[in-house]
Amino acid sequence: MSTTVIQTATPKNWKAYQLLDSGGFEKLEKFGDYILRRPEPQAAWDKSLSELEWQNEAHAYFKKDKGSQEKGEWMLKKGMVERWYMPYQTPTLNLNFKLALSSFKHVGIFPEQAMNWDFIMEKVKKMPVKNPKVLNLFAYTGGASIAAKQAGADVTHVDSIKQVISWSRDNMEASQLDNIRWVVEDAMKFVRREAKRGNVYQGIILDPPAYGRGPDGEKWVLEEQINEMLKTVAQILDKENYFLILNMYSMGFSSLIVENLVKCSFEHSKNHEFGELYLEDSFKKKLPLGVYYRFASI
């Protein structure tokens, strides 16, 4: 195993997205033609723009329900739409995402993950395997899935929520792609079954939530199950040609905890990198948005 160094990482290729300001436990973001104001528990510092500037800039802001950290409703200015599309374009990727104002402050995309989409494109293209098999677990609206598909991979997309699978399919079609395998299932059940069958993937992506439920009520608690998940994933990751990406947005998990978890399960893998993902606002403040860990055979 090669030496690892903790680092910070942020996407470099966004043209349609911008973090305009952050602070006061909020963030002000531009998604294509629209500016949104959302809660952000990590933004403990002061805002750089005034409250009046935030109010004037935002086309919509998310108002949390009393006593809730996630659930609430969007307050829209005149002319603000509830659904729109936003591209992610680089010299090698041309993706298109459907965005929507959900009741859980999310809009269907995590912009910091663009750096992982670039990584997926690079590794799939370099893989000495035709149409490498890529598995995306806890796959949400499928940014990683469509990046892998555009790179030429045979993609299996697993999520427990049917509506999210439909959203992912919209993103696939908007990006002029097809033939992703959709699986509505509990992620742990799926990888256990794949391990029993002896199925192998060249690329595996995991973006587990802190808490979640499977389609049949299966309980997911990150702290209790991530170690078993990684051990099982290690059984289905190709031993010669491989890459793995792990993202975790949990304030209780440091990059060192993640390093220990991964090293215990993937002892003989190489080219490891890990650290904090962040987005930088217009005033050079860095907003941390989770821990990542990646490694690859190439």
C-alpha cells in the first residue's frame, strides 16, 4: 500500500455552479440561472455579504420547519421555477442534471462531488478492461452513475427510494445516455447477495448517509454498519483492475477514522488519497462538505 497524505480537495471545472457566500449557518449558491439560500450547519462563521444583499440575491430560500434540521419548505420569488436543468461540462464530460426544490432542502445535486466525477472518468478511461463494471451504492440522483456511463462503463445504480431512481433516469436521459441498470434495494442486502454470487466490479462508489431506511424498512446507521459494508465491498471489488470512492457527510467521522476503516478492508490496494471535500465561496472561505477516500489500481 502506498503512503497516504491527508489533503483537501475541491472541484475545479464548474461553470454553471458557484458558492457565492457562506456563514451564519447558511449558504448562498448559484445553480445555473437561479440563486438559492439554504441552511448549512457547517458554516459557523460570519457572512461576507449583508442580510439585505442575501435577500436581494436569492430567488428562493429554504425555511426549516420548527424543530427540524432538514425538512421545511421553499419560499419562492416571482419568476422562480421549481424545476430546471444545469450542465456540468469539461473536456471529457458533458452531463446534464435536473434540479428541483425538495422538501428536504436538497436540489438533486451535490456540487462538491464533481471532483469525483472527473476521477471516475479518468479511471474508467484508463482501465485495461473493456466496459468495466461500476457499482454505485446509495446512488441518489446518479451524478457518479452518469459520469461512469459516459466514460464507457457498465453501470449498476443502487438506491432504496423509487422516486430517486426516477430522478436518476431523468439525468441519464438529459445527458443523452442509456442502459444503466437500476436497482431499488437496500445497499447492504445487495452487496451481500453479490458477494455470495461471486460477482465482481472494477469500480465501486459509496456515498452512505448517516441514517437511512431500505425499501422494506431496513435500518442503516453509518457508525454501526460501515465497517461491515466495506468488508463486504472488498469481496466484490476486482483485485487487479479497480477503483473505489467513499464519501461520508457525517460530522462525527474524521478522515482518520475513514482511513482506518478503509485500510482494514483493502489492505493490498494502492494509490490512496483521502481528506476533506470543500467548496470555496467568492470570499475565499472554505466550506467543508464531508470526508472522501479514493484509491485506484491505475
